[in-house]
Amino acid sequence: MAKTKQFKTESQKLLNLMVNSIYTHKEIFLREIISNASDAIDKRHYLALTNTELMTDYNISIELDEENRTITISDNGVGLTEDELVNNLGTIARSGSKEFADSLDNADIEIIGQFGVGFYSAFMVAQKVTVITKSVNSEEAFKWVSTGTSTYTISNTEKEEAGTTIILELRDNNEETEENYNDYLTEYTIKDLVKKYSDYVRYPIKMDVTKYDYPEDKKKDPIVYKELETLNSMIPLWKKNKSEITLEEYSDFYKHQFNDYTEPLKVIHSKVEGITTYTSLLFIPKKAPFDLYSEKFEKGLQLYSKGVFIMDKNKDLIPDHFRFVRGLVDSSDLNLNLSREMLQKDVQLKKIAKTVENKIKSELEKMQKNERDSYNEFYQIYGVNLKYGMYEGYGANKELLQDLIMFKTTKSDEFITLKEYVERIQKGQKHIYYASGKTKESILSLPQMDLLKDKDYEVLLFTDDIDEFMINILMKYDKLDFKSVAQGDLDLIDKKEEKELDKLNEEKKSLLDTLKEGLEEKVSEVKLSKRLKESPVCLVSGEGLSMEMEKVLQNMPTGKEAKATKILEINPNHDLFKTLEKVYENNPEKVKEYAKILYSQALLIEGLPLENPSEFSNLMVKLMIDSNK
Ligand code: ADP
Ligand code: MG
């Protein structure tokens, strides 16, 4: 008796899309089915390492039946139990496909390739799909049938060997759209597709291929017969010599293996021999995965041992700061009898991970040095990830990452490295300066930039939220420390000037204290500025949290309490200061109102919200009236 079951909602969406098949590359269905077959054999091969009874002559076979218009793809992999059939073919198990299905409504159809639509792609060419399967863990065999509507059926059946057979009943040809599904019934097309997409599948893909024997006598017809032929070369790409592999081959391999639609930005292929021997083939995708910065993102490299697939996403092989890297490691030194948990603690694996990390770093550095345009492209996509890497490790990755990060500056619209900054630093400049803001223009117009502009010092532009947090971890570069233009002492004026200012600060103490009183707890101090030249006032932060960090933290659910200490600085050389002195002499209370106005203005310049906009507005109006009495 066949049981009828419902596809899960997200599966239905994806199915619908396949059935209506707006996607132009329908031929990928074969790649997807073969890759599932190969995965299933991988799994059996892996189990067979500890259970030799499972060993067999692994292969995938394709049969074409022109009369019935079917393609049958069989494998002798692990097979599926009844539960697995329901769970793996009735729902979308992989997070990638699920996200994709969720975003289907507005998804660009061409990005399907990125998600590797998998099994359901069969419905792009088939009107009915039958799966006959028997798990290596079960005596029972099952038949799964669907026509791509909202339901499928499962029933018991007979099958001798463990493994899976998938029968695709092709759709009718469509004259209107000129879609000719009969193409997929020709040996030529199938051979071609296998070569194109599945050449390096590690197991033989076999098909009966028509052969012609021409007799001596040319007048007689040739003898036609069929011969089982292996269609793929089976050599894993990474085992070939670098010099024998074209960029296109790397690219095809990458797209196929990692379900991407675009060619990679960078390929890193290396064979390492020594204490640990392994081959790694790594790719930097041209597009960051859509969920790179979400918690759901799963990093990891595929792990093989002597060409045998062990696992898909080994997290330990790739550090978080390079988590965007995809690829694989094939080592002959790993003990295959280790459980997956044990593998995590494996010393060899740790060594490999370290070498892989250094390799990526050195390749990125090379790219930065020799192909700056590509590096810029890379940096636009993954720069923030590197910065997070610097921040998250509490400085553990400083050395590794500090030369990979770059900034735009007040003098450069191109990204420059910290090394490049230091190389062209002004004579007498003692620190690396940075300023946070949305754009170069807004940063250049900050009052805190007055003296720096005057001295023609280059200032790093911090435009990402993470920047200040990261620099607080980095602390120094090439023995120079980092200074925010809006925090602490900028060290811009000479000793003599400094002394004079300190003296003046003392003399004007009562005025400054009264200003501070007017602001109550809003600021920790009001003082004469050592950084202003043209502008009358500015707000800076004291030690610790900066105002920029306060802004970022307050936008997070857990950071509402974050507060920077604020200091209101007044330019002693500005006319405003003389006015304040005059007002203070005549009416000390009045100066408190001025303090409130100045503070509000400074907040506005910083891009911070006014605490009490109507008070500010009233004070301004009062000031206008008073000044014209
Ligand atoms: P993916 O291969 O990325 O997991 P698919 O949609 O291609 O996604 O396949 C879904 C699941 O169906 C697989 O994960 C696997 O569990 C199961 N499956 C598909 N084809 C086979 C097969 N030939 N043998 C065993 N299991 C299979
Ligand atoms: Mg698949």
C-alpha cells in the first residue's frame, strides 16, 4: 500500500519553481543527481572503512530508454531508509536551500546555481520521478514517487542490492518554447554533460554506449553493438599538477563542488610535503555568501583522506577570520579510523589548519602587493570580516591580520595599508590618527580635524562600525599608537604652547567650572582645547569608550547602558571665548545657558541626537531676542 505524504512548505516552493522551470540551465539536473549518487557512495565508502562487509565495486550507472523516454541513474551508495526518504527528499534539509526557498519571492532566478538546488532539479526535466532505494542499514526497500505536485507517495518494494535508483520520466517536448527533452536521451548529450560537470567524480559513471564495427567490405553495414563505457576520468582535480590545470577547469570544479554560480575571485592550490603531507585546494568566492555575517553561517573545508571523502565542513581547518574561504584538504596522514569527534583533537589536523591559515595569509599579501585591483575587490567584500577577526581574537590574530587591513584616508580615496601610511608619515608626526564618520566630507568638516588639517597630517577614515573596536585591540602599529581625533590628547602642539594653555586653563577655572555646572552631568569636564583652530567648540571623549563606540553599542540590544565620558572643549583663540568671558563678568548665571547651547551644537556636529531639542530651540530664540535688545 502506498502512503501519500505532503511536501514541507519550503520544499513546495522550490519544487514549484523547478516544475515551472524558469531557470535556463536545466541540464544541471544531471550534475545534481550524479553528485548525490557520489555523496551516497562516499558515505558508504566511509562506513566500509570500519565495516568491511560494506565494501563493494562502487559505481554509478546511467541508462537511457528512448522508447519510454526515461533516464535511470543508479548508485550502490548508502541508500535511504523510509525515514530518510521522508526527511531528506520531503523537506529541504540544507540551510542554504531553505534560505533560498524563503527568499524565493524576490530572488533573482539566476542565483539558483549558488544554492545548488539539488534533488528537486530533476523536476526541471522530468514529469515524474521515481526513487527506488535500499539502505545499507536495512533489509527493506522503498519506492518514492512524485510528479512534482504537493504530494509524494512511499511504498514497499523489492531491491536486491543496497543503493539508490532514480528514474526520470522526461517531460513532453514543447514546440512553443522549443524545449526538446529528447536531447537528454541521446548518448552524445549525456556523455557531454558528464564530461562537463562530473568528470572528477571519484567513482566510475558508466553507460552503455553504441559502437560501430565497420567490416572490410565497405558495402556492408557496420555491426552495431553496445559497450559499457566509463564516461568520466575520475581523477580529482586537486591531484593533478597545477601546471596541467586551466583556470576554467578550476572554475568549473569550484562551481560544481561548492554550488556557486560565479567563478572564484582567487584559487589557491598547494601541495605540502613534510611532517604532514596534504593537498589543499582553496577558493575565495567572488560573492560573499548571503549569510556570512549571520549566526547560521557554517564555515569549514571539505576533508578527504587519500581521496576518500570524510566530511563536508570541517570547522577546525579554517579560522574564523578566513571563514569565507571554501575548499578542501586531502591528507594521507589522517587516521581514518578516528571518529569525527576525535578528529577535532587530531594533532595532524591542527598542523594542517595552521599551514592552511598561513598559506591564505601569504597569498592575500601577495595579491595585495602584486594585484592591488583584485585585492581591493577582495577587501570590499571581506575587509569587515578581517577586522572582526582582529577584534574577536582579543589581539591573538594581530600579527596575522594587521597588514591585510586597509583604510581610505583624508588623503587617499584608495585603500591604503597601515604600512603605507607609516611610510609616508609627516616629519614630527608621532601617532597614527583616525576619525570616525560616515563620509570623507563629513569627517573633513569635523572641528576636531582643525589642527590636523593645518599640519597636513593624514587621517585614517573609519566608516565601519567595527573600526574603533578593532583599533582598540590593535593598539599599536610599527611602535606608533593610534589616536582618535576626537578622544584624549592629540599631542599636536609644542611644549611651550601646552604650558601656556595649561596656565590659561587654571586662570579661567571659575568660568569653565560655571560652564560645567550649566551642563550638570552631561559632560565630565569643560576645558580649553588643544586641538581647535577655526572652530569654536567641540565635544571629545575621555579615556575608554568613545562616542562612536557609544553610538554603535547603543544600537545593539545589549549595549543600551554604554556611555562615553564627554568633554566639552572650547577654543581659547576664538571670539566666542572672549564673548563668554564678557558674559561671565556681567552675569555668571547667563553663561550656563550658553553652555547648553554650545553643548547641543557640539552634539549636532557629532551626529548625536539632542537630548532636549525644545530646550535648545527656546534658548536659541532667547539668545536672538537678547542680543537685539
Ligand atoms: P544535498 O545533496 O545538498 O544534501 P539534495 O537535494 O541534492 O541536497 O539531496 C537531498 C538529500 O537526499 C541528500 O542529502 C541525501 O540525504 C538524499 N539523497 C539524494 N540522492 C541520494 C542518493 N542517490 N542516495 C542516497 N541519498 C540520497
Ligand atoms: Mg545534492
